[in-house]
Amino acid sequence: METDCNHMELSSMSRFEDDSELNGFEGTDVKDMRLEAEAVVNDVLFAVNNMFVSKTLRCADDVAYINVETRERHTYCLELTEAGLRVVGYAFDQVDSHLQAPYHETVYSLLDTLSPAYREAFGNALLQRLEALQRGEQS
């Protein structure tokens, strides 16, 4: 079953601006986990075979799911929450409720533990950026 994760349009948000019940929450940073998940994917897509936000599993303001295939061709379903990222399944769009994987604060930490090839690709990309900076300073 596919779940549509469309969010309120900005025009409909205007009705809440003057609501006295919400004044205490003005300026509160409410995260949209789907947007966070998309940012995670964009950050590390270069170092994995495939990675995308699940369109099948439910997403909400507090949870999103990311499917990833490492360069070693291992597949995982990751859960993203305020607590961080963790493996919840070993196939795309699969959540195993019995799996008790630890949370990682960053996608870099999680992928570093799952994929030596990710670690190598990330290191190579970092080295290339440093070399480019060095060339820029020598010019």
C-alpha cells in the first residue's frame, strides 16, 4: 500500500499564525522526517549503489524510511527518527519488528559500520576535495 506524504500547503498555514493556542510554539523547530530523509540520501548517494526514500512505508513528521543498497550489494531498510538512523530490515521496504539494531546519530556512522566500500568511497571523495583545495591555493 502506497502512502501519500503530502504536507499542508503554506497558504493553509496562515490560519494558524494568530491562533493564541499556538503562540507558545512560535519559532519551534518541527522536523519533517521525509525532508530530512531526502537530505540524507542526497548526502551519501555518491558512495552507495542505490538509495531512496521509501514510497511504500508510511512517513510522518516523526519517522521516515530509507532503502539503501551498498556497494557490496547488501540491501537495508533504514528508519530515520529524532533518535537517529537504524537498520529495521534487510530488504527494501521491509520492517522486521524483532530486529533490535542500535541507532546511529548520522548516516555516515551507520554506513561506515555496514559497508567498507562506502568508507573507501567517502575517503576518496574527501581526498579529492582536499586536493582540489590545495590546487586552488597554489594558483
